[in-house]
Amino acid sequence: MLRFKMKYDFDRVIERSGTNSVKWDKQFLKEHFKTDDILPL
């Protein structure tokens, strides 16, 4: 029986704030939209 090791770790949370991504940067959302509880697509 062959067993393959997974390439992806879906259990680990990756911190994406501070990466200059509008989608994940809560500070940018707060400054421009006056709230940080939205998720731009």
C-alpha cells in the first residue's frame, strides 16, 4: 500500500495582516471604509 504525504497544511492558520493586501489588511479597511468587518472580493 502506498501512502502519500500531503503538500498542504489546512490546519495551520496563516497570518496575512501587514502584507499590503487590501483583502486581509484590517488597518487599511478601517482607514478607508471606517470599519474592518467587511471582506473585499
